[in-house]
Amino acid sequence: MAISHMSVDINTRLAALPAFPTLSGPRVRLRGPRPEDADDVFALFSDAAVMRYWSSAPMQALEQAQGKIEEMLDAFDRREMLNWLIADPRDGRVIGSCTLFRFDARHRRAEIGYALRSELWGRGLASEAVALALDWGFRDLALHRIEADIDPRNEASRNLLGRLGFRPEGVLRERFFVGDEPTDSELHGLLVQDWRDRPR
Ligand SMILES: CC(C)(COP(=O)(O)OP(=O)(O)OC[C@H]1O[C@@H](n2cnc3c(N)ncnc32)[C@H](O)[C@@H]1OP(=O)(O)O)[C@@H](O)C(=O)NCCC(=O)NCCS
């Protein structure tokens, strides 16, 4: 009993990670952030198209990207958040971000978030990256459920989630401020059995 409970303890599994796991697909690689990624992270999060439905404003200065990388590394040290950067395996350049966060060990649940450089949208790269993170979360962390919440106007994000098997589970009214605007939040959920049974 104690052993089987231990075997799925998410905090134990997170604590046992020696470093950011690197996850490789055919066209993307997820890896931990490094200080020298600041220019690429700034290019990503200063793009108004990327930040349209984000809960913070586009970055305006490189120092904000440097600070964000420090926060990503600190949050990993505390094992509170796994904020991978999505890199192009051909040259290692950062093209996006993919995060598992809000781990709830008791309920074996986490949330996922993602963003891709806007000039690369529409090629399936974000889907590939998010699929790598989901697969790792279900297999290696033994998560039972992964959630995403999106702005209901964010069609690209809704399509991505639907393609990966998430189901829409309801709308929470005016849950976020995007800029000064109170904004609804549409919750999507994916269970481990949905992921195992997904069409491939
Ligand atoms: C959400 C976001 C990551 C989606 O990026 P994307 O490139 O459109 O998503 P995908 O990687 O899933 O690509 C899907 C598109 O590529 C096409 N595609 C081409 N080749 C593909 C392949 N091999 N596999 C899957 N899709 C492929 C799909 O048909 C799809 O096109 P469609 O949107 O016309 O249906 C991107 O819009 C983004 O960064 N937005 C800003 C940040 C954001 O809002 N994040 C979400 C917050 S919750």
C-alpha cells in the first residue's frame, strides 16, 4: 500500500529530477532555459500577436526576458513549475515555451500552457511540443489529469487542445483581466485514459 502510493507521488518524482528533462520530437526539442536564451525569449514574449490572449502585456525590454528566465530556473529549483523552452533541433534556437505548472500531487493534476513564435504558426510545431510535454507528464510524473484554460476567443489554442484530445469543460466568467478587460476563461481537460486511447 505504502509502496504503491509512493510510486505515484508526483512531488517525489519532481524532486528526483536531476535537471530539466529534455524531450525530443522530429521537429522540436523541449529543454530547460539558459541565460543566453534571453534574446529569443524576448522576441517571443514581446510579440503582440503571441500576447493577445495572455494575462500579461507584451515585454518591452530585454531585462524582462532575463528576469523571466531567472524565474523559470528558480521555479524549477523549487519544483513548482517546469517551464521548458521549445527549441529548433537544427540550430538550438528558441522558438517557443511550454509549461507544466500548478502541480497538485494529491489529485495528480497539473496545468499546461504554451506559446510559439508567430511566424511559425500553422505548421503543427506547437502541437508537437505540447504532445511531448503531455506524454512526459502522464508517463514520468504519473499525472492523472492535465488542464488548460484559454480565452474563449483563442481559436488557435482551442484547436490545438481539441487535436490533442482535450475536452471543453465549461466557461468561468470574467476570471482574468487581459489588460484592463475582464475576460472569461474556458477550461479544457485531458485524462490519462484519453491520452492512452487517443487515435494515432
Ligand atoms: C496557440 C498556438 C501555440 C498554436 O500554434 P499553431 O502553430 O497554430 O498550432 P499547431 O502547432 O497546433 O498548428 C496547427 C495548425 O498547423 C496545421 N498543421 C500543419 N502541419 C501539421 C502537423 N504536422 N501536425 C499538426 N498540425 C499541422 C494544422 O492544420 C493547423 O492549422 P489550422 O490552425 O488552420 O487548423 C499559437 O497560436 C500561439 O502561440 N498563440 C499565442 C500564445 C497563446 O495564446 N497560447 C495559449 C494560451 S492558453
